[in-house]
Amino acid sequence: MKRMMYCAVGVAALMGATLSAQKVRINGGGATFPYPIYSKWFAEYNKLHPDVEINYQSQGSGFGKTQIVKKTVFFGASDGPMTPDEMTAAPGKILHFPMVLGADVPVYNIPGLKNALQFTGPLLADIFLGKITKWDDPAIKKLNPSVNLPGTDIIVVHRSDGSGTTYIWVDYLSKISPEWKKRVGVSTSVNWPVGVGGKGNEGVSGLVTQTPGSIGYVELIYALQNHISYGSVQNMAGKFVTASIDSVTAAAAAAAKSMPADFRVSITNAPGEGAYPISSFTWLLLYQAPQDKAQAKIMSDFVKWALTDGQKYCKDLGYAPLPQNVVDMEMKALATIKTS
Amino acid sequence: MSKKTRSDEMVFRVGTGVFAVFVVLLVAAIGVELWRQSQLSIARFGWQFWQTDTWNPVSGEFGARPFIWGTLYSSILALLVATPIALGIAIYISELAPSWQQRPLVFLTELLAAIPSIVYGIWGMFVLVPFVRQLEIGTPAWMKTIPLFSGPPYGVGMLSAAIILSIMVIPFTSSVAREVLKAVPAAQREGAYALGATRWEAIRMALFYARTGIVGAVMLGFGRALGETMAVTMVIGNTPQMSASLYAPQYTMAAVLANEFTEAAGALYINALIEIGLVLFAMTLIVNTISRAFIWSLGRQTRRAPGGGLRMTSERASAREPRERSGATGVPARERVGGSGGAKPPGKS
């Protein structure tokens, strides 16, 4: 009698499993920075297409890049584009699709300071290289003549964990400072010349808010949501721009004019009057000719939706939507994915 | 019926045996996989890995000396702070506290162990670090010249890490120390009191008797401190540098793994991180094995000398002779080191 009951339960479980297998499940993983907007998109897409379930593991850009090469995930996500070496290691051609924009802002803690500070790229590079060590250094005073800067030491705070946020920051510094490029370079994790490391955006902002005289960098979204004051940065056109959703989108729009066909471009230090110089894309990685055609069709459709209807969810979550000219270019690239 | 019970017995024995073997195999498998996955880095750097200070993921140069320094330094500091406190707690609970206090104290001490590491980290970052920063700012100028206290007052650094680690280690050391103190046979204590020992002298006797177990407890705490990750990475400053200063931000092996592993791309980088993991794994395995050996040897020692032969070295060796007659306990004479059963004249220390 007991044995029959066990059999019945087993059969029912099997039936349940096969019935639920009608759903299509697509697995992806990668960058943590766009995770909030990606989850919103997956949830909204699931409402429109209840038979599609997209799973995303927010484990970091490194995870996204390595796992798509190993084909343990169908799509990857990364804050930094894959290097040519990484791409040749892949068993097929991988396409990059920019999905949203991110930006880094310089946050600092000077007790008693009311106005926002102005920075230039070379100044930030010198501070993070350890060449400028005091707040009342003439270089800083020149850019902020009306501000009463104290004579205290500058305490530099950077990220201890590997991150796309770091990637954007050091990418910008490498572009405007040859010394940075030679001494430190660009990666999600670098050998910082000076400073203490905080874990995550929350670690950096925690350290900066508690340590008088400190300077660090965090994601724009993080600064906005946590009401942290940050400085403005001078862009290529010479204007001091404060990071905002519009100035970040302007950076992408300006960079679109010289966008390579594979979208693997850094848009830091973008030209244009209103462009914020420390902005960056975050990419979705897809094979051009994947084996599972059904999943390819669904992902292709999802990306199309995310680049059009999906962009309206960006602003509420604090992400800058893509400019139209970039979206148009991406639609053309999307069409090259072999879905049949 | 007996056939069924016999086969049930077999199934039970084999089944639980399988689980036991499975655990051993799992640990071995972890070690083997760590070894295999770090081959690239071992082949490329060899022993230089542990002698260089540069950790540069961009250029592909990896040297892990600052991490091993930070791990050992923070753990040893934590031990120095935690051991007296933990032993004090253990002694108080097992010897001095009235019985109504014992249970709540045990519970509260073990509650410290139940707090998740990340919660310690967050508390450390928002409460301990500002406090330590104030301490560092307030150090008198003469102290700042000593290398141990030199450096700008970041707040985050070795001192904060050592304090947090010591708080986390206290419950482990104190609970094992409490257990080994309880394992001191009652006859030993009664013998001491019968000879007129004061409370403190009896406690000293018990501590001496249980010394191997206490060393084991301390080493267990050490092993715990070695592997502590989240709490340390929030307060240590995460800077790969070797410095004797308590105020300097430094880095530990567990912290660098937690921070850099998810984003690490590139086979050499990942292999270098896994090599650090391998060494950390080996270190904690060795330290924990030694500590267990010490703790178990106390159990054996207790069973071997049941209530007889007080193994105390005493300055009053003159009291030795009258006691030779108690060889009836079965303890060989050479085990009665220095003093014998009843080494102290009554009333004197």
C-alpha cells in the first residue's frame, strides 16, 4: 500500500515537471551594475510572454565573460567589453549589445563645504596617482577659486573588489593621463598607487562619508539614490558637467558618431558640449550563431523590446537610456543573429 | 525476523559509514581541485609568489606576500587580545560563577558566535572604525614615533581588524576552554582543596592540568581568525602592503579572494587567486588539526591518570618522599613529575 503511494507521488512529480517544461528557460549571467534594470526587464518581459523565463546570475562581469565562452550561460553581461584575446578564445563569434548607460562620479568629504567642487581629468589622475596630496594644492585652488579649501591631507578611497565601476573610472583616467595608462592601466581590478579600498559602492561611500578629507568614486545611480553630493568634471569640450541622466545620454549620443560596428567602444571623455566624460555602456553578450535557435529567437526579441519599450523603465531606476541613434545601429546588428 | 534486523543493521552501518567517508572525500576533493586549478600560477611564479609584494592584475604580476603577512599579523594580534579575555570567561564560568549565572553567561558568550560575519563587518565599518579613528587621532605625539603606531589616522586598518577578529574568536576559545576545564577530574580539585589550596591556587592547578586542551582552544581560535573574511574586509582597508603599523590599512588572503574573485578574468589571474585559496585551505587545515590533537590529548591524559598522580611541578620538592607509597593507583612512578600527589604543604602557596 505504502509502495503504491510512493509510486503515485513519483508519477505526479514527473508529470508536473514535464508540464512545467513547456516554459522556455534561458540562463544568463554577468555584471552586477545593470542587475536592477535587467531584473525589471525580465519581469516585465515575462508578463508579456508568460512562457519565457529568463534567469540572470549577478556574479560580476568576469563571470559573464568566462561563462559565455564556456557556454554554461546563453548570454553574458559585462561592464567592460571583451578583449580580442577573450573573443578569439570563444567557440563562435560573440556580439556586444549596449543596453544601458552608467557613470562614475567623484564623491568627497570636506567638512563645512557648501558648493560642489570642480575637477578636471588630469587633476583627478594626479590625486589618484598620489601626486597631489593636500586639498589646498594650487591645482585644486585654481579650479575652485571661491572655495575655502583646508590644508588637510587627501585620503583616496577606491574599490577593493573588481568592478565595472572601477573599469569606467580607470578607463577615463587612462585616456586623459598617459602616466596613469603606463603606471596603472585599465581593468576591473588594478594596482592602486595610493588609497584604501572599500568593498562595493556602499564600502566606498561609507568610508568617504565617515573620513574627513577623503575622495572616492561611486556609480551615479548610487550617489543619486543615497543623496551623496559629488563634484563636476570638465569634459572634452571644456565645460564642467555635473553627472545626470541627461548628460550621460548626451555622452553616448556624441560618441555614436564614431561608433564601431561591434559597439566595443569606450565612451569616456566623449566629445560634445553637454556630455559627461565618465560615462560608459554596459553590454549584453550574445553568440551570432548559437546552437539553440529557439532561445536565440527569444533573446533577439527580448533585446529588441528592451532597446525600445524597455528603455522607459530606465529613468525610474536611475539608469540613463540609450540615445536613438545607438538603438538604430543596434537593431541592424541584432538582425544578423541567426535565429533559424 | 532476525534476518531482517541483521540486514537493517548492515544498511544502517554502511549508510552512515558512507556519509562519514563522503565528508573525508569532499575535503580531499576540495584540496585536489584547488591544487589543480592553481597550476598555471604555480608554474609561472613558483616560490617567488610568496616573496613579491606587487599585486597587479593589469600587467599580470602577482605577488602574495602582503596577504600572508596581513593574515598572520591580524590573526596573531587577535589571539593576543582574545586569549586572556576568553580564558577569563572560561575560568569565571567554570570555576567562580554561582550556578544561576552559568547558563545565561554561556548562552550570551555563544551568542557572539552566532552573529553573522557580515553583520560584524557592518558594525565594524559604522561603529568601530570611527571610534578607532578617534583613538588614532588622539595618540600622543611620542607614541606616533614608534613604528607600531605610525601612519595617518584612517580608522580602517590592522587595529580595527584585530579588534573585530578578537571579538569573533572569543566565543570559540572560551567554549572549548570551558569544556577542557570541566574535564579536569573532580579528584584533582578535591585533592588540591584538601591540601589547603586557595581558590586561585586550585584554578591554577586546573589550568596547568588542562594546559594542552587550552593550547588547543587557543589554536582553534587562531584557525577561525585565519579564515575570517567579510568582517575583516570591511575594516582592514584592503591595501596590499606589508606594514608593522597597527594604523596602516593592509590586506588578508581571505579578503582578497572575496573581493577580487568574481570579477577576475584571465586564466593567470584566476589561478593566482586560487593559489592563495589553496594556501589558506592548507593553513587552516593544519592549524585545526594541531588544535584538535591538543584537545584530544587532554582527554587521553585524563583517562590515563584517573584521579591519581597530581602532575604538578612544585618548588617544594621536599614533599616528594612520603607520597611514593601511593603507587597503588597504578600510575607508574616516573609520571609523577617533580611534585607528587599532595606537593604543597597546607596553607602556603
